[in-house]
Amino acid sequence: MEGQPVYKLAIIGGGPAGVGILVRAARLGYLERLLTLGVVLIHGGVVATLGRGNLGDYVINSNTFAKSLLGSVLDDKSDLDPPESVRGTFLEGLAAHPSALRLAQVGQASVNLHELGKFLEAIGYLARLEILKYPLSSSCLVDTMATKVERLSNGVCQVTTVHNGVEAHIWADKVVLAMGGSQELPPEMELSHRAKAWTSDAVLREPGRRALAMALASAKEKKVCIVGGSHSAFSVAWLLLHKTQAKTKGEVPIAFGSKDITVLHRGPIRCFYNSKKEAEADGVVVDKTDKSGSINTFTGLREDAKALYCAVASGHETRVRLYHVKRTPSGAALQKQACDAAAAIVWCCGYGTNMIPIIADGVAKSFAPGAIKVDLGARVLCDDGASTGLPWLLGIGVGFALRAAVDEMKTETRADGVTVYHRRGATLVLAAVFGPEIYGKDCATFEEMVDKCEKRRKEDKEKESKIPMPSSAPPKRFVQACREVVLALASSPPVVVADGEHSPSVSLSVGLVRPVQSVVRSDPKLAIVPRKTSRVQMESPGKLRARNQEEVKGLRRSSFELRHTSQGPRIDLQAKSCGKPVLAGAAKHAIQGIRTGVL
């Protein structure tokens, strides 16, 4: 390796997690330093997939609002420590990209992952251009597979790569594994079940969805058994109910009957809630919340999956049924019975890591099966019982069990999601390069940084609550009093008023006009005197609606005018509208009565 460049950091994987390191470095103002030190990004896919990986292939919606996904990349947060900004970075012009405009348009709602994939593609494209500005220190390789990582005796990591069948070596001080994850059917699954089984990862993509739909179309009974209670399990159930209509020629729409879809889950099903109040409104008993006041932040169902579960649990969605399968002989028998009866089985039990051989000092490292664990610094843990991972090997993304310190139940839990990769995972990688300065002042860990920011947020919220109301704004007590008066009028008996010298008497309440027998108020100073052109006979609906709207145009007031005219002798019936909703019927006279004291 003599004479060969040694990069500061080698990132294997160009999906959301890998490119997220560059996004985070840009937002914190460290990207120039990082690319000057030397970064090599190794992406196994084509250049068009750089930034999104496989995420854009899924045909379901995100479990996070589009606005949150957009803001995690583009929002300036100068009030944080360390401050975050996109000014002067490759991200600055991204807000004008069509994909970003689309996410902004969706706003406070989930977005199809295909749309999100376009936004991540744009990030990947711009990130690659930024890397190419540093040809002497950094590089970006696409269509290149990393096949092995070996830690040499001199402390440098040697990464073996293959491009177009040609093997090469790259050297770096530290290596980040961000190659994603994959699902496999369990080896112990019966052959009869395996023949009709799919993984959720396959079904949630268009080719797999189409294959499953064709299999169900040819089946006599459209019964599906979903094994697992995670977000992917309910995403599969949602897809079956909403996306099994014929999309191409030759497809047959699938109509599911009652209890045709069975979900088998071992653990309790949890839903995410923003607050304890929100959870209790759903009838959920909450003992503890996380630091921000949320419930089941990382483990709870969200958006479409959550809505479907709530509909099933409440009995509104009868096509899906839930079974809590325990690890007992009776539980195993129940699972076998459900799988035997199903025309299709969808396995939704998590992802394993897309791993390559890792060698240190000539010895291959071993890792636990499934998703490989990392410590709180994102350092990869070997299967040797050590509590601290390898300092030169980090893992982020769906293939690694990146942990939140503790969840609200005081147990370690896995943290996943694009925003998690872009913020938490990327910050831990940058800390491995630059040290604790990446966390801001007086912080040595990511958890301390989060606590500091959360404390500041609460303090700012308390300060805002103590800001006095401007004198021009109506007091809350006044607004509440007005509401109470209107409600009282709505339920009070009609009030008799005079309608001119030769007109019949009229009974008045809010929105009600009807004839009565006598006049009980004769004092002209107290009586409400409608126009002499008032009519009690029936009018056509169109004329009545036009007349009512015309009469109340002058009565809608700002709260300031209402406060000051309520004590005056009479009001100006020609006052201009302040834009409030149009009132119906004789509301004009009722409001006039409130202000003049007659009612």
C-alpha cells in the first residue's frame, strides 16, 4: 500500500444512511473539513440510486410526515447547540427541486416512499458533485461492491472492492458499514408453508405485490397469514386492503372477506403517541413517557399502520383479525393451523444485516445472527460479549440495531428511520472522526446533546407562555363571555319585538323568526326595530338566503369593535364585514340586542 492514499473514512453503502453522513456534516459545518481529510463513498448500485438505496422501491407510505422529512434536511436550526444550517452548503438550493416542492405540498401527512425516494436521489446527486470538488482527497465510487474489510497490523483498514469484475483495494483509518439489510424465511419453516411464503420486504415492492396478487387471484379462498406484529406486518395488511386492485392488464382485483387476513404476533402491539394526553384519548394507559413526552417513540406503529391497527382493534375493520401467539405448544399449534389454512404467508419478522467478512490481525470476526448490534457510539459489537464495539468499524442503517439509550419503559430499544440515520447515526460517525466537539458545548455523548437541546426547548416554551398578551388583543375571559352569551341566547325563549306601527309582532331568537300575538316591549329606546320591509311570509330559498346574507354583512365585527360598541347606544348597521362566517336568519337582530342591552 506504499504510496497509496489513506482516506480518513470509508463509507460502504450509498443509501440514506451512508449519504446521511455527508448531509449531517454539511448541516453542522464540518463537510469541508471532512472531505479535505478524505472520504471515499462506495456504492454498489447505479448512480441514480445514490442517496435513496432501495427505499424508493416500496409502494407504501412513509410513517413520518413529509414536512418532517423535508425539515430534517433543509430547516435551519440556529437556536440549537451545535447550530444547524444549510446556508452555503450543497443543500441550500435543494428546496427548489421538484421533489422538495412535492414534499412541502404534502406537508403534515405521510408521503409515498417513491416520492420520498426522488428527494433522496436529489440529495445523493448533489452529494456526489460535492465530493468530486475534492479530487485530491475524496472520491465517490458507484457500481462498486465492497467484498471484505481487513484491519492490518499498522492500524489501517484495507477494503477490497470489485468493479466490472476487477478487484481493487482501498485504505482508510475507519470504515462505516451502511449496506442495508435483507429478510430471509426461517430455515425451520415447513416445506409446505415455504412454497407459499413471501417476505414482507418482497411484498412491499411492486414486483412482489404483483406476484402475491396473482397467487391470491388463482386461489379458491383469499386467506393470508401475516407472521409478525411490527410496522412492516401492518404495512403488508394495509397494502393487501388498499393496493390489490388491478393495475395492469391481466391482473384480477382481490376482494377480501371477513377475517380473511390473519396477523400473528408474539409481543404486545404498541402505537406511537406525541403525548400522554393523546394516548389516553385512545384509551391507552400510560405510566411513563420518553424525554420529549412521546410514547413508544421507536417501537410504536405510526400513520397507515397505526390507523389500520386501531380500526381492527375497535372492530371497525373486520377483514383483519389479530392473534397473540405465545411461545407455548398451544401457540405453535395455532400458528401451524393459520399457516395451513392460508393461501399465502407473509413473513414480517425483521431484517438481517447485509454483511461482508471482517478480519482483524488475520482472524475473522464473528457476529450475532440477525441484525448486528452496535454500542451507543455506533461501533460494531462482535459476538464475544464485549460491551464496547470495534473503534475502527461503525455500523448504521437498517442492517444495524442502532440503539436509543433507553425508551420510556427503561429498556434498550432499536432506533430506525431516515431522520434517525441522517441525525443520530451520522452524528455518531462524525464524533468518531472529530471527537466530542461534534456534540456542542459541554457534551460528551449524543444523549447529553439531546438532553441539552430538550432542556432549552422547554425553557423557550416556558418563556413564550409568560409573554403578556398585546393590549389590542381581546382578553380570553372576554372571548369566553361572548361565547357563553351566544350559547345562552340559542337556548333562551323567543323575545318579542316591534316591527313598525302597522306590522305584525315578531318573536326573535338566534336564527328564528315567527309571528306572535302581542307586543310586550313598547319603549322605543329598548326595542329592537327591524326594517319596515321585514316579511314573515314564505320566500323562495334563494331570495331568503340572499336577503339574510345582505342583512348580516354589516354586523360582523372585529373583537375590538365588539368590545367598544357593546356599551354604546346603537350600532352602525352599515359597518363593513371583518370576514367572519355569514350568520343565518335573524342573527343580525340578536347580535344587535347583545350590544344594545335589550336581550
